[in-house]
Amino acid sequence: MESSSSLSSSPSLCNTKKRKNTAVGAHEKAKTLKTEQEGDEALQSGRLSRSPRVSVPLDCLQQPITLNKLTELLHYAALGRTGGIKQPSWCRLRHQRKVEGLNVVIVEGLTQSHFYKHYLSLRQLRTKYTTRVTFTPSCNNVASGIFSSELPKMDCVYFSKPDNDLHSALKGHPVIAKFGTQRRGLTAYVLTQEEMIKKHYPVKGMPGFEEFVSTDSVDCVTDSSPLYGLDCEMCLTEKGHELTRVSVVDSDGNCVLDDLVKPKNRILNYLTKFSGITAAMLQPITTTLRDVQEKLRMLLPGDAVLVGHSINNDLIALKLIHQHVIDTSLLYRREFGQRFKLKVLAETVLKRQIQTEEKKGHNPSEDAAAALELAQYFIKTGPRQVVERHLEELWGYTIEEEESSDCKSAPTPSLRFADILQLLGRSVAFLGKRSDVALNLSNQQWYSSDKEVLESFKRQTKHPFLSVVQFSSFSNHLKRRVLHQEQLHRSLCANLRDMCVVFAGPFPAGFSERQVRRLFHCCGPVGRIKMLHTSVRVHAEVEFELLEGATLALKTLNGLNVQGQPMKVQRPMNESMLDLDLTLDALTGDTLNTSHLYAIKLNPSVAECIKSSAKVNGHTLDSKCSGVSPVNGLPAAKTNLLQLTDTRSTLSEETVTETFGHFGTVERVILPAKPGKHTRHACIKFESSEGKHAALSSSKYLRQENYLICQSLTPPHLPSWVAMATPVTTIRGDGEAAEDENTANMYHSSQDLEMDHMMKKLDSRLGKLFRSLPDSTLSVVVLLGHTSVNGHFPGLCLMEVKQGS
């Protein structure tokens, strides 16, 4: 045991030498450990130094990213500087040219809080992904946002053609790529049976269409076959969407059929805004679906070609199979499968206003006639002329006529991400539940469960360059329990905050919240304090902002004498805390915390009292600090402790680096001070883990220098553990936060076990998917977060480039 003199504020020369020797010894130990590993590291350094790697600079880690920032990374990873894309400012991707593919997994319903609450269950996620940053979604459809994200203007050499004529310049246009440039008859635009099956048109003999009625169509049509425009309106019934009106126009634009139809099932919503149908209109109607099916069979000649805009929906509503159709939404093709609205095409191509706001709903006769005319115009004009005439109005770019270096006649492309990749011959794909994704249907694979999504992805012999995979089981689970979602999230946040809470006491009568705050502030920034008064004694519930503060309070202040009786500091005792020790061990070994250390600078008087205490069934203040003070009847040492903790023992990057540089190279010091505020705690990132371990083994020396240290527990991307567990709340009219603490713990063990089971299954699937990726694939997992009337719970973005085995 050290003598009390060695703890004085003016240490002797020999003690100073001893401290220096301790520091040097620790530094030498760190160097030795580092040298022992250099041989192994050298074997891998060549490979790793040339492999692509992703990271986020420390000064950007605590800034949440949005979808726009994520797409910046994806754009750069795919196209790089040669494509005119700059390195994102918020992250670093090294050796971008060696990236072989991109994979983004979107997990709906999960939040950052879920990740850390179920941290132990998510072993694959926390070990395979070394970069984490908070994610704030900026749109509801992240998958669609990735595919349709616009790129900055790219170098035209990426899209330049071998010759300079207009045909070459338009070669990559989706209409030209499908139909060529020559004008042809209507049969060139009739969908083949394969196309109809692929795009979910009713086809005889295909599953799901057994009860559909077939028209008497001939096997083949000719360029002189008659065209008929078709459009339907639907309402919502107990069985789904059902037909309420059907209109047909002939080749001259004359309306030959316009009937209202009485649905078979009870109507839930007339969809009047779109259909124009009201209850009063249908009340006297007796015409049934079977009636209009028979009328159409009698009306249409055997070689009739039906024309409509997304006509598959109309045929499904009619429960009708017709062999020969032209779909105007597929004639005027957009990049990577998106479709123009009929209203836009009519206004741009036909110079006609339809579906205007002053009209109550759509007019199906008007829409059928517009679709028919659009098809007739396309057939008569030819694809090349259609594109040339409407290139800027519809597709948003022009052909540059003037010659300039190597870009003489190349068009400025649409610059949407998936479109650009496909133009470059790189495949894209979406796998997940059926949803409105801005991508050609041929590049989408829909499944009803996460298991099916994973199995399909693993079966692929050649992975697409860009794949977006959507896991929805957790979101579906929450939707089935919609009444309990808010209680679930409040319980989740309460459990996370409990990790930063300690209970302390007893304190002398009259001990105030301010005094408790001053006392515990020596271990880290303190958030909320709740005084707990019994009839005899006073206790306090202390909530730290960081996990490290609670950890140091347990180690440093537990057993400290206050007015002659020991103060006990302990964790909350509830079910959520039973595995806390395992969670803290896992956080200590987290890849994000490998070389990080938490340190706090003590006020000299506080440090002196703590250093003077010896552990005999807890901390006891020695004679130097145990006299009775006239102030509040507290021990003298405690009075000093309470009075002097406000004396600023501020840290600077220079002093921390100088002190901890003895143990290893300090890469960065993070001082999380608010503007205008002093800071007494820091997160220190060493160049290697050896520096951290050397500092921890020298904790006695550092305590003599008035530092308390412990291993970092809070991941560096979180500015505060408690803030992560607190939603951005909305405020009620009475000025109170929407969150109700009384209901925060409504979810108990059975729900927690169910959630843990789901998390383990999800984690296993994510691990299997990661292992199936080709080497050098940039893998991104996005936990989308949760938004409710009570606020927003941010998500989490995890990133890693898969390295070769």
C-alpha cells in the first residue's frame, strides 16, 4: 500500500521519477506487444492494404446520415472518379476500383435502440460490420430512392458512342433499345405471350386465372386488325377491387360501350376521387360482371387488338382473357421500368387535358380514347420520330448538336443510378415483398417471407452488381400488434436508459439534488436525478449520459463514507438488467471500441479524497479527509468534494495526447463538449489496441495524475447513450411530452423473449447473406427506424466491404 505522502498535492522527486518509470514501463510493454504481432500483421497487410475498405472519420461519426448521403457512397463505390463522382465528405472508401458489387439490406421496423437493446442476440451484425452510423430516413421508400437517385452530371466519355449520327446517340434510349428506329405496323407492338406472363397479364392456363372468361380471338393478328381502346374503373369491396364501370372506343374514337356495373360484394369504398363513381350512381344498376363479359365477347371481332394504359389492371378487373393487347405504358418507355402517367402522355403528346381537377374522378371513355390515340400516333410516327420529338419533354434530356471534343453527339443521360448501371452493362435487382419500387419488373423478385428472400438470393449463381434486399418480417410483426407498438418502443427506451442508471444512498437528511449531481459528476456527465425520500433516509436515482459514467461510479464511489456511514452504489434490479454484465463484456470487445478508452479528469481535491481512501468493505476516507465540517454537518472531505467539483479541471486535446501518448500513439481525442462549455471527459482512440491495454494496466499511475479511466463502452457514433434511447418527442397541447413514463415498462419477459427470438433469426439470416456475397462487395445494412405520433426513433446504418477468406 502506498503511503499517504505519495498522494499529496506536491509529490517528492522520487515519487515523480517513479511515475515516469511507470509510464515508460507501460509504454515499453505496449511496444513489445506491438512488435510480437508485427510478423502476423505483415502477412496480411499487403492484401488488406490493397483491398477496398470503408470507414467514417471520427469527426463525422456522430452526425446521422440520410438516404442522400448513403446514395453518395453507393454512387462513388459503383462509378468512382472515372465516372465523375467525388469521394463522399462523410466517409472514406479506399481502393474503390476494386469494389466488385454493392449489396444493401433494408430491415423495416428496426431502430438503433433495438440494435443495442438486443445487442447480445445480434452477434453477426456486431462482429461482421466494423462501421456504424446513425441513420435518419428522408423518404418512405428507401429501395426506390436508391434505384432512382440522381447522379451529378457525369463525364460524357462514359456514354459516348463509336460514331456521330443521331441513331448512335439514341441507341441507349429505352424506346429505341426495345423497338429499334424503323417504323413498323401494329403487330410489332402487340405483347407476346411471354411478355404477358412476365408482366402479370391474364393468360389462359396460367395459375390464378382459372375463373376468367376468354374472348374468341384468332391466333394471329395483322397490321390491318382493328384497334379498340379500353378503360375500367374500380371500387374497393370486401373481396378487394371490383369493376364498377367499363368503356370501349373503336378505331375512330367512337364510344361503343360505356356501362356501369354492380359489384357482387359489399362496397367498402367507392374511390370516387379516382373513379367518379358514387353510391347514388350504382343504386339502380343491375348489370353484373357476367353481363359485361358477354357484351365484350359479342362486341369484339376475332382479330381485335385491345389498347389501354396498364391494361393488365383493366383485364383483371373484367376477369377477361384476350390474346392481343397493346399497352401504351410500355410503348412510351421510361428508364429502368418506370412508367409515364396517361395524363402526362396525353398532355405532352396529344396536347389534350384529361383527368383534370375540376372533374369528379376519371372519365373512362376519355381515358380509353386517349390510350387509343397514343397507340395510333406511335405506330404511325415510328419510335425514332416519337423519341426525337418528345425527348426533352418526356425523357428530360436533349441531343447536343454542336461538336465538342469526344462528346460530339452523345445525349446527356437521365442520370438515375440504376439506369446508369444498366447502360454500363451492370445488372441490378430488388428482392423483397411486393412494393412500389422504381425498377423494371423484370429486375424485381417478390416473396412473402424473409426466408424465401434469403434462399432466392443464395441460389443465384451470379449476383447482380447492385442488389437491394428487403427484410420485412419484423415490421409485419409490429403491424400485427399495432396497439402495442408505442408501449414496446417506450419499454425499449426505458431498458436502455436503465443501463446508465445507478441507485445511491443513504444520504444525510437534507442532502439536495444539486449535491448529488456534484458528487457523481466526477465520474461523467450526469443527466436526470430523482431524489428518493423514505421516512428515515434519503436515496437518489442517478442517470448518466454515458455507460462509462455508471461503470466508474460503481467502481469509485461505492462504499464511500458520507457522514460516518457508507454510501452504497448499485445497478437497478429488474429483468432487463439480468444479462447486463454479458452486454457490457460484449460492448467492451466491440470492434468499434477495440482501441478506445474513456477518461475523466478529476478536480485535484476530489482526486485527493478518492486516492486517500482504502478499500476495507468499501471506501473509507482517511484521517486527512474525515474531519467534520461546520457546513451542513458533512465530513470535511465530503464538503471539499461537493464544493470543489465545480472548479474547472478542463481537458484539451494537447494535454490528453501528452499524458496518454506514453502508452501508444494517440490517433484522435474526442472531447464531447457543447459550445461554450468546459469538458472533463474524453474518448481516446489509440492507433492500436495495445495502447489502450497499456493505459488500463497503468490505471494507478493515471489516478495519481488525477485521471479515472475505463474501457470505452458507448460506440463512438453515439454522442450519448441516453440520447440514443430517447425519441425526438412531440409535445401535447398541455406542454407535456407525449411519452408516458408510467407505461414505459408495460412489456415484460414474454414479449422480450419473443423479440429476442426474432432478432436471433434475423441476425442468422443477415450472417448467411453476408457470407454468400462475392469478395470485395460493399455490404450495407440499414435499420430504417420508427416514426410515430410520439416522435422519431432513428435507425442505424452498418457498412463493411467483404474481404477474401
